[in-house]
Amino acid sequence: MEKNLQTVLVTRHSQFPTVCINCNKQILPNDLHYVEKGITSHIHSLIARKFCEECYMKFGEQLLLHDLKK
């Protein structure tokens, strides 16, 4: 995978339980969350980062995509 892959976050309703990559909060089925999507390249759903609505509202897209906690 490219190191400089450009991505954006898109809104999704989860079909299955998942976990926010930023805060480790569980995202329940049918909850609104944000999923990473490549602008010019496809990112497989298994490696696309997922963020809960609370983290998105608190930090915003730019901070979540570029300054993710290590």
C-alpha cells in the first residue's frame, strides 16, 4: 500500500458491531460511524479505519486521518 494514500471519511451505518480505532468504543449495529475511503485508490473494508461519531465530532476529519494516536 502507498504511504501517501489520500483518504476521506464517509458516513456509514454499521451492519455489524465494530470498534472505533481512536477511542476503542464499541460501535453497535445500525449506529452512525465514519469509515476511511481512498480518494483515488480503493481501500479494502478490512483495513479501512473506522471512527465513532463522538470522535468525529470532537476531533474532526483532518485530525483523525493525520494525527491518529499511536
